[in-house]
Amino acid sequence: MTPSEQPCAAGREGRFGEGALAGLPAELALSRLPAGRHGLPRSFVAGNQRLRIFAALLRLLPEHGYAALTIGHITRGAGVSRAAFYQQFAGKEDCFLAALDVASRWLCERVEAAVEGLEDWEARVRAAAAAALTLLGANPLVGHLLAVEAPRAGGAARERQQLLLDRFAAALRAGHPGREDLPDEMADLLLGGVVTMLARYVRSGRAETLPEATEALVGFLLIPYLSGEEPGATLA
Amino acid sequence: MTADQSFAAAYDDGVGRLSGAVEAAIPDGGAPRTLLAAGLRAGLDFLASDPPLANLLLVEALAASSSARLAHERSLDRLAAALQASVGVTGGASPGDERARLLAGGLVSHVTSCVLAGEAELLPESRDLLLGFLLEVGSSP
């Protein structure tokens, strides 16, 4: 991937995340280029087309779903030719996976930036959860890609999603102050719940309200690590 | 009958049988934790005994039509409500709606991962892990 593949986190109205286009104004980087000779460098044209393809993919997935989405939908939505599409990607899955990689990296980088410099584990969890929900709330199409489409787009996409979750799970486990006997899988279970919650919000058109769920989410993530006794010890 | 209708019928039938197996396994009395463990064991055993059905209920439902996905979400809602009631019954604090949905999501996500990995037959081995998760996270105030 090139630097120009920074994630283009399009919202439903064509909104894009800040800093997503490596210094290029979104309007320029994503606008359809003039036909014929325009004197623009070939690399710029290719990068522009790639970004427009990603943007079209993000915009069209909620309408069609991965299975029903065709390359024709994407090329029409992006305003590029099929030849231009195939210069960039081997096919629909390749395009989807590339977009997934860009979106995952975009989310990780911003969440990691949000916790940078925080030493306290609980403060890091709170900051990370708040950042993730704010980012996905402002960019619902990215949330749709990561939480709704990735699990249904085939094995490779699910592996990519799992890699992203593994990264967050490792961060959640790192340096936690809880009991040493907590299984490593606890973090995976917690994040599985989080992804299901994200998918629900996005599918129901409530992504913008995700930040309001921050406290519930943080509580959910902190409980096993901050509680002091064996689960249900008094309940047997 | 269309493919979507066929899928919906198979899904509803599978969910009905799964629910029936879980409800039948929960005794009328006993220690609360035992009741939750019995329901969890029955659910995992049921899915482990029929991996193709587990795949239909958990994996194919994700890729199915929007109506099938809605049915899947309703199933998750019912699971969340059942967990909310069960964990409360165990003597801990009953989890709120949002936390119950997070619990249900974590549970289903783990089971789905096992099915996707072709390890549906091994699901019963996850019982203690999942029980710990439900009690740990669900019963805290």
C-alpha cells in the first residue's frame, strides 16, 4: 500500500475522516479527473482512482451487501472503467480486502494515538474505547465495513477482521491489573461482544449515537480485570 | 418457495430446536449457577452434535438476506434477555440491557469462531470458559 491509500472514511453523505488523504484535500483527491490529456502524473491518477474505488465500495456496501455487490456497481459508483479497476485489483475480493486493510490501519493508528502517553491501564482502555466509538460514529461506513461486512465476506476477510481484533485484545490484556488466573480468551470474548454491538448500531442506522454507549462499553471491558474474586464464587 | 424462504424456514426450525434443547435441560430447581451451566452445556452439546446446522445458524445467517439477518438479530435479542434473567437469577446483579447484549454478542462470537474454524464438535470444551465469562461480566454491578 502507498501513503495515498490512507483510509477514506466516507460517511453516508460522502464525508471523509480528517487527514485521510495524505495531505490532499478530499475534494481534489476524490473528484473525477477530467477526461483526455490533463497533464497529471500517472501515479496521481492511479491513486485517485484507487481512492474513488474505495469510496464507492464503502458507499455501496450497505445498499447491496458484499455478496450482491458487483464490480459494475463499484466502477459506476467510482466513475472509473473496468480496465482501471483491474489495473488496481485482481477482483472484488481483492478490492474488499485492500479496503479492509486500509480501514483497519486507519482505526488502529487513531486509537493508538489516542492512548499514547497514558500509563494507567484503565485510562488507556477508557481513551481507546472513546476514540474508537467516536471515530466509528463519525464514519459509519467504516463501521459497516469492519463490523457488518467483514464477517460475511469470506474466510480471508474474516481472518483480516480477526487480526484486527487480536491486536485490540492484546492491547486490552497488556498490563491489566486483574487476577492472574483470567484466561487470555477473556479479552477475545469481550471484543466479540463489542463487534456485535457495533454491527447492531451500524445496521440499525444508529452509528452516530455510538459515543453515547462509551460508558456501558468501558464498564463491560473493565469488569473482569477490576473485579477481585473468582467468577460466581458465591453462587455455587 | 424461494431460497430466502427456505433459509428462513430452516433457520427458524433450527433455532426452535436449539431453544427446546436448552429449556429441556434446565431443571426446575437447583443451585442457580448449576441452572445456567446446564443451559449452556445443552446449547453447546446441541450445536456440537450437528455442525452443519451450527454453520447455518451462526455463519450462513451472517451472509443471508436482510430478512434472515433480522431473524438472527431477534435470536440474539432473545439470548440477551435470557442471559439477563439467568445471570440475575444466579444471585449477582442483573446486567443492564446493553451489557446483556454485549454478553450475548461475546458468547455467540466465540461459538461462531469455533464453527468457522471447523471445530463445532469441540464446543462443549468451551463451557467453563463461557460460564466464567457470563458470570464474571454479567453478575458484577
